[in-house]
Amino acid sequence: MFLRQNPPTFNGLGDPMVAETWIRALERIFNFLRCTDQERLSCVTFQLTGPADFWWEARKKTMGPIHVEEMTWEEFKTEIYEKYIPKSYRKKKEVEFYHLKQGRMSVTDYDRMFCEMARYAPD
């Protein structure tokens, strides 16, 4: 059922926003299918390709089989965020959000930018 939703793959290359977009797309599918943590983790590893797949295989070896077996979806997301969406990137985006001004943007463009960047400053 998961694969019928055409889930995106992730190779770990490019802008950190690609990783965020990938996680968000998978979460929509998982929520729609009402997947458990274990189902999410089983499915997500099929969507890792290239360097991201090699990274995950190496990371699993350093964590040990028991930790991998008991891992939650939130823990997996933390691993992805720490590897592919560095804190420095998130902090930079948070600062951009706090300094966001409409300036010459239309109200629609400003609203779009505000909504996109608000995820970096949930408070």
C-alpha cells in the first residue's frame, strides 16, 4: 500500500530543504495509511538511495541491532535531521524568519514566505 502512494526517494545530496520536503511527504503518506513506527521504519529504508542508503547502513552498524529494532519514527527523523539538515542551517532559517519583512513583496508572496519559514520558529 505504501509503494502505491508513489513515495519519493532520498539520496542525501543537495539542499537541506530537499531532506525536509522528503520527510514531510513521507509523513503525509504514513499518516494517511495510519502506519505504526515499525511500519514507517520498514518503509522508509526502501526510499533511501545512493549516499543516503550507504549512510544509513553504516549508521545502523554503529547503533547496534537492539537500538535499531526499538527505534521510533521520531528517533529516525532526528538521525536524518542531524545528518542532512544541520543545526546551523535551521538556525539560519530561524533568523531569516525573525527578520522577514514584506518590503516590496505582495501580500500573497509575503504570506507564502511567512508560512514556509514559520516551521523554523514554532514558538
